[in-house]
Amino acid sequence: MSAIDDLRRTMAKLRAPDGCPWDREQTHQTLARCLIDECSELLDTIDRHDIAHMREELGDVLIQVVFHAQLAAERGEFDFDDVARDINDKLIRRHPHVFGGTATAENATQVIEVWEKVKAGEKAALGKSESTVFKKLPPRLPALMFAEEVAKRIEKQKLPADGAANWESIDQRAAKLTSAGAGRELFELAAACRQRGIDPEMALRQECDRVMREVEVKVAEGGVA
């Protein structure tokens, strides 16, 4: 029996009637914060290049996946094998340049283009469509990562964003920005928000929402997609 099978059996035992009271009480919703916490701890080991502890933190993230899959299996929705099978099939479909497809990709940029093209084809085959230019952004991203993704989408798709944000100022800032300088400015801004009683996470998310609304209006008016 493989180590992953042992882990699944352990989780099933914890969830059994004679298992752990805490584990038996959990739901997808109550575990959501645990997933965020465990991912944050894993990211910390990555940032610190702490390989010795990364193994442990990867395990803590893995148990969250196993836990959610066990909850779903108990309700007859899906199990861990379904999760693994789906992601394996997706990897093969979206790498036709590796697994015998007709596409070719000689660098990372071309790989992303192939991935997005296959992804779009999958959605079209399922009759899915996106109603807005920002619809596909993960809504639960931390605000700073979310803001970065909004800016990336605007630049990548060349969306009409003049007026939605001061792009001239952004370009000027980017030209002289360093990693250390960016960290210092972000820390000072977060500290200033704390002193002022402003929630920086909420403030940035609200600003992202404003920028997205204004860009989407411009897209709708100009017919850009």
C-alpha cells in the first residue's frame, strides 16, 4: 500500500463514528481557514528557502486536500481518486506539446499561450463563457496578489484603462523600483494604515473593484474584448 493510501485510511478513521470528535465536526466551510493558514506556512518556508521544513508544510497542505476529498466521498460526491484523475487529465490535455498533440512550444511564453488556448476550447465545448474581462480572476486571492492579477490582465489584454488608474505614475514608479524599495514602501503604507485605523486589505480590494468596474465600462462602450 502506498503512503497516500495510508494517509487516506488515517483520515477515514479520524472521520469514523469512533474517530476524533474535532475531525468529525469539520465541514468544507470550517476547514477553509485551515487551508489558508497551511498554505501561508508553506509559502513562508519557500520564501526562507527552508527546505527542511518545506516537506512538513507540504504535508500539512496535502492533508487539507485529503480532508476535503474525504468529506465529499462521505456524501457520494467525489473522492481523492477523482481529484487526482481530473488534474492528471487536465495536465495532459493542456500540454499537447508534450503529450503527442499538434501544438508546439519552445519557451515558457508559448507554453502559456498553448495552455490558455486549450483552456478556452474546453470552456467553449462545455458552453461556458465569461461575462466580464475579469471574471476568471480568483476572488479569494489576498488583496495584494489580486491587485497584481488585475494589473496583469489589463496589460496582457491591452484593456482601455486610462483614467481607471494613473498609469503614467505607475510607469514612472516601476522604472526606479527595486525589491527592497517596494517592500519598504508596502510596509510603511501598511503601518500607516494601521495607525489611521484603515484596513489595508479591504482598502486595496475596494480599489481593485473600482478599477475593474471602470475598465469593464470602457470595454463595453468601446466593444473591446
